[in-house]
Amino acid sequence: MIRKTFKMRLFEGKKVEYKKRHDKLWEEMKRMIKEYGGKNYSIFLDEETNILFGYIEVENEELWAKTGETEICKKWWKYMADIMETNSDNSPVTIELKEMFHLD
């Protein structure tokens, strides 16, 4: 299993909306995440900075990288673009974090 971490930025005042949308995450999106090998997915918010910290375990980097090509992922990105920093294709501006320590 490969552990991946990343950060994204939420727009000011959008915490409640972000949580609401994820509490109602589409079943189709949940299935896609699992089909592409994603497990144990969490996103945390630093309320002082509006930085979101994501953690996910994936089975295969190459397969996981293809999630952004799926129609459901593109639809989700468009749905979320009004509340967080995004790229021109509506994908979230994401910065991968380097693991510095791990203990099982």
C-alpha cells in the first residue's frame, strides 16, 4: 500500500459548505475511488490557514493517477471549484507532501 498526502486551499468562509458536500459524497465518486485503488481516505482542515490536508492509501500509483481522467472526477472538480483553489481544468491546486516519518 502506498501512502499519499497532499494539501489544498479552501476559500475563506467555505468550511461549512465543504463539509456539507463531502458528507453527501456521491456514491458514484465513492465507487470510482475504490475502483482505482483508493482506501483509508481522510481530509483534515487547518482552520487558521484554510489549508486542507489529505491522506489516502493507494494500491498502484499509475492506476490512481488515472482518476482525473474519469468523467465523475471531472464532474466533482467542477462542483467543488467555487469553494477552493483550482487549476484551469477545475482540478484542485494540490501540493504533494513528502513523508518524513511513519510508525505502524
